[in-house]
Amino acid sequence: MIRLFFLIPLLMCAIWFWYLQKNNYTIKEGLKGFGYIFAFNGIIIAFFVLMLFMTN
């Protein structure tokens, strides 16, 4: 399960990229959104890793 965690941010970034293209925004204009996606997913992954070590 943990080995698939990298798919979450990739999927969210793909959706964000699709949204930017659909609404005629550039990647540079949507760069802040990519940062939020990686920060959010980093927090989620850190939480799950912490829970994994706490429960073992």
C-alpha cells in the first residue's frame, strides 16, 4: 500500500493540469496550485508513515 502513495500527488497534479488547460491558464499561473498539492500530499503521507511506525 505504501509503495502506491506516489500515485496520489501524480493523480492530483494531472487533474490540476487538466483544469489549467481547460480554462486556458498557463503552467506558470498554476504553479502555486502544484505547490499546495505537494504540501497537502506530503502532510498526508507523513501522517500515514507516522501511524505505521506508531502501530508497529
